[in-house]
Amino acid sequence: MSAPASARVSVALHSYWHCGTGRGASAMLDAVIARDALGLPVLPGRSLRGLLREAVETLAEIGAEVGGRPLPADAASILFGTSGFETVPGAARPRANRGTVPGRLAVSDARLEPAALAHLAHLDAEERAVLARTLVTTLAATAIDDHGSAKAATLRTVEAAVPVGLEARIDLLPPPPGASAAALALAERWLDVLVAAAPFVRAVGGGRTRGLGRCTLALSEAA
């Protein structure tokens, strides 16, 4: 049985979430969220890819089995590629890794579920803009001192999206030249590996340690 060519990733958000761009919008807004071409909140594919990679690394570290077989220690590198940088003991900075290997999986941005996008397609630009604004709110936080008072100059305001359902796509890419038999065998069960890893992804975006971005992931073979 050959490996599925593509999979669908459903991301159910259970709390406000913030996937930032690294930019602010004004003196009153320190961080804005990432948006797609329609101005709607989006979870960038690179962020989702990184979370899935960490989940697969966790599976390998705990010695989990998938389909009755243990994962190799380099499972995450086989599926998602090796880093372009490597840590050098005693060095202040990582150095470029010239022996990088591309990953087998391409992860798209996670956008609003298809049914919601289909509804938006029937709206004019002004109506879409109004709806897009209802999907975003502003959160404010400040540091508190030992006496329970707000510390000066610590107020921070960020955009956050409301809980929604998102959907992304993962595609299996051709193997790189010289791929080992073990790497080819793991790629054959890539979807099973990600299904097993999905429960380890419990939050997305920034502020995950403060309750933002709580989520549930579900994967299935794409139609």
C-alpha cells in the first residue's frame, strides 16, 4: 500500500489565538496577527509545520510505536528536513549546516474552513471586511509588581483572533536523491505518524503558556 499523497489538517481553536507578524499597527497596538489575502486570520504553514515537527520529535524521544514499529530518532528530520544551522559546543552562535536534507512534507497555511470561505465568496468586499473585523479582538496585559500594582511602561496590547475552525493541507514530496531505505519506509507511513503526534499539539501561536491558542488537531487523508 502506497503512502497517501496528501492529508487534511483540521485545527479547532478553543480560545483566543495570536499568530503574529512581528509588527505593530500604531502606538496603541503592539502586535498584529497574520492575515490572508482576504484579511482573515491565518495560521502560517511554517508555524504549523514547526509544531508538527516538535510533536514528532516528542514521539521519537518517548520511544512511541506507530503501527507496531518504533520511530527512528531522526523521524522529524526525515519528514520535515534538517536544520540549516547547527549548534557548536562552546560557540556563541550556531553555524550554517551545509549538509541539509530537504523534508518530505509541505504544509500549507491553515485558513478558515472551506464552508466559511465559500460563504465569504458570496459577499462583497465591504461585507467581507465587516465580517473579518468580527473575527479579531484586542487583548491587553501588563506586568504586576510585588504590591499588586501595574509596573510602569509594561502595558502591551495585541490583536487576537476569536476561536474558529481552520484547515490546512499537507503534501508528500518526492524523496531526495540518495534517500535511505529507512527514510523511504518511514515516509510510507507519514500520515500515521502525524496522526499519532497530533495530540501533542495543544496550542498554536504566541502566548501559549498564558492560555492563548488552545486547540485540537485532527488529520485525515485528503479526498
